[in-house]
Amino acid sequence: FAWSSADMSGIDADFINHRLAIHKEAKPVAQRKRKVGGKRREAIITETQKLLNAGFIHEVRYTTWLENVVLVKKNSGKWQMCVDYTDLNRACPKDSYPLPTIDRLVDGASGHALLNFLRELGVKHLPTSVEHPQTNG
């Protein structure tokens, strides 16, 4: 069982891989860098280093898409790092099928404490196709 991101390193891209569908006419967007200071900057550096060490992300020197990170304060008082994919979401086609209703999702997850436990650990990273490394968060 993986207790942290570092314990999950080495997920083979042949096993699971995500590929974004981006409209061909979409123009890449580089969001303007947001100013972050103090404890938020430290939280971003720490979380980014964890993701680098685990192999979930890698450095891209010349990217065409640039998305900002957003910090959200959790109930525990810790910061959770998220990515603002607003522009990238606009460039992706909408799903042509309906998503499950929240009632079905909640009913299906009831009694499964592990789901919330994994979410709290931040287990939400999938390798992304190397065809579009510039769109990796």
C-alpha cells in the first residue's frame, strides 16, 4: 500500500496513461505568473519536489501551455496544491456522455472509508502521454 507519493514511484506508462484530446484549432495559453509569498511559496516548493522525486512530473523547459498552481487550505490546516486548468479545459472537447449523478457516486462510495483516505493522501496522479508533454500540469 502506498502511504505517500514517494511510495508510488515507478508507475509504468504502459500500464496506465492519460492522453488529452485538444481541439486542433486551440491556441496554447501561458497564464501570467501569480505572485505567491511566504508559507504558500514553501508549500509549493515542497509539494513540487515531492512530485518530482516520485516521478509524477518532470521539468519541461520550453512549454506551450503554462498553468498556475493554486493553494487550497485543508481542514487540517495544511495546504493542498491544485492546478488552474481553466484555459486548458476550454481547449478540450466536452464529453458527449453524461457523468454519473452525485447521488450515484455517494451511494456507490458509502461504506468505503479507503476512498476518502486516498483522497486525503493526494492520490490523484496519472502519467500523461508523452505526445503532449507541454500539457502536463
